Amino acid sequence: MSQFIDIMLHLDTHLLGWIAMFGPWFYVLMFLIIFCETGLVVTPFLPGDSLLFTLGALAALDDGLDVWLLLISLTIAGILGDTVNYHIGKYLGVKAFDTDSRFFKKKYLDQTRGFYDRWGSFTIVAARFAPIARTFAPFVAGIGSMNYKRFISYNILGAIAWVFTFILAGYFFGNLPMVKRNFHIVIFGVIFVSILPMLVPWIKSKMTKPA
């Protein structure tokens, strides 16, 4: 856990080390991380928003990454991830949450259903910007709340909006002197803003007294 926190605190430093270590295979590693974060219900803890923002910032460096290769490859990873997750949900269904295990937590399922109550089919797009919900939304869609043709159109739209928003934000703002001096604070800010869509309803539910 401490190592994971250290990676999140110094994400830019670790990514630079991985770029030097893996070379062109670094793109494959990033593809797999985004694919797993969106495609596997058991990996909602993987970095998404903060990773994309940091990759954009590194791509803005003169000797950094190819921003277009990142945009295209990680958008494809996001689309494929949600597609696989949809089919996992269709196959396993809600029975996967009969027992509240370490990964298949019923509260995550309930939170994502709350997203569907608010956003409808657009949840597939909106949930891209919310950790945990991003992982569970396609799974819930696969259980039966959305037909595949509608799902895939929202899936593609959501992946493009999510990947392009965070990578380009990092690309244009990540290397500003003030941001670079406080990069770990900015990363936590990105994470905090990302969880707001799920945090606000939870706070409201706690503040609302039963009639």
C-alpha cells in the first residue's frame, strides 16, 4: 500500500523511470493499465484520470511521449475495456454480488445504479469521469439495463471525451511552473474532482434525515 501511495504522489517521476526502462513497450504498459482499469471489475483501484493527466504533461516535453499515439491508443484501450466489461456483466450478472467479496462489493453496484437513475444511458459517458463508477458502469449495462448498439455508441463517445480531456489538460497545463512545483497536489486535486460525482450524493444521503 505504501508503495502504491508513493507512486501516486510521484507519478511523473515513476513514469519517467518506466519510459527509460521499457522504451516503446511503455505504450503497451499504459494501454494495459487503462484497459484493466475500465475492463475488469476487480481493478477499480488502478489510476485513470491522474495517469492520463500526467502522461499528457510528459508528452508536452521536448523529449517526451508522442501525444497522438497516447490519445489514439488509450482511447482504443478505454473502448475495448468497457466492451469486455459489458460482456462480463452480461455473462456473470448480478449473481456476482451475492457475496460481498473484496472486489465485488455491493455498495459499488448500488452507487453505479444511482448513476443510472440520474443519467440514464448517458451514464456510460458520465461515469468515465468518476473512479469506481467508471469500472462498474459497463458491467451494470451488461447485466441488462442497456442494449449493445446503444452501449457501444456511448462507449466510444465516453472514451474519446475522457482520454482527450485529461491528456490534453496535462499537455497544455501540466508543465506550467506553478503546476510542476506542486505536481503531487495537482494530482490529488484531479483525483478529488474525479470522485466528486460520487462523493456529493453520498454526503447528501448522510445529511438527509429520514422522515
